[in-house]
Amino acid sequence: MSGFNDPEISIENWSALAQGAPIDGIISLFEKSGNSFPLTLNAKMKAAERLHIYFGLDSSGKIQFYVIPAGLDQKSNKTIYSCGESVALDATQQSVTSNSTSPLVGWINNWCNETLRNGWLTGLDQAVQVFVIHTTDFVVNDLHNCYLSLKPSAAKGQYTVDLVIQNTVTGMFLNIEEPSAADATLGAQFADMARPVPPYSNNAGSSTAAANFGILLGL
């Protein structure tokens, strides 16, 4: 993790900023930040099945992330901050141009729409602090780009933050389920790339239940 701030301090900085409404400070941070970060998984990270990706804020005011296997994110884990790795949010925001008709491209570009993004942020009581992602579709040692995105929700004009993840080697987006021949009229089904926390699940067995986030419990 050379070159990065202490992840504990970085996560604490973000957590303090994320919990107060209005979250003007976060609006400003995203206005001067990029919209993606690189992620390459080794075999151990891939085998974790789920990862927690924490937002952090370093001492210079730049957004970074701390990635840790979900099973190791326990308050009782005394080495919790040496079990993962830090990655930085890119400095430059870039929309995506693609021949693909995938809605995911639109979700990525929604984030790059400053008016849309700021309007969504203004309506939040607290900002996301961590993403839960599945490693199923990752290819070990391939570089993946993780794009912050805004996915339209069921309510018209409302959005949910998400991560759209693309394998830079194959060019494929992750977590897309193609329909069976019997359901061909449905088109491709786009499962959630990531689950944002908060909100927490009220179901104790859920991957997004509060008890599963040892780092947040320890703050």
C-alpha cells in the first residue's frame, strides 16, 4: 500500500464527511475527481467470493478506496488494515463511448452528468461508505475498471449509486446474465454490480447487515 495514506485514517475521514446532510463537501469532491478506479484481483482476493470496497479520503483531499475480503472485515480482526489493498480514484472524469447498446454505458455517463449527480447527492441524508461486490466474474490478474455510476431506480427520476465493472482485457462488462433461449425476448438482464452501504439490511443473514462491516463498527 505504498504511496497511500493510512487506510484507517482515510476511511475515518470519509465516514465523518458522509454522515452529515447536506453533504456539500462530498459534492465538491466528486466535482474535482475522476469516476473510475483500477482493480486487479489475485487468486486469494478472487477466492473471497465477496469484497468490501470502502471509500476513503486522504490528507490531500483525494478519494481513495480500501478493498478487503468480506470474510476478514470483522471488528475482532486485529490485522484488518493489512488484509486488503488501497487504490486511488482516477484524477480525470471520463464518459464512456461504446458501440454497445448496454444500459450500463448510460449508467456510467449518468455519473459524469454534473447536474444529475449533484441533484442525486443533494437528496441524500448520508453518502455511501462501502460497496459489497461479488468476485464471480472477475478474471484473476486481469485489470478491471470500476466505474462509479447512477442506475435509474423504479421511481421515476430517482437513481441508485452503483459500480459498473469492465474487464479491460476482454472489454466485457461483469455480471450480465444473458437470457435462455426460452426467454430470448427479455434481452440481457443486468444484475446489481454492487450493493451500497448504507443502507443496511434488516436481515441479519444479509451481506449488507451492519454486523458484517467490522471497519465501520470500529470507527
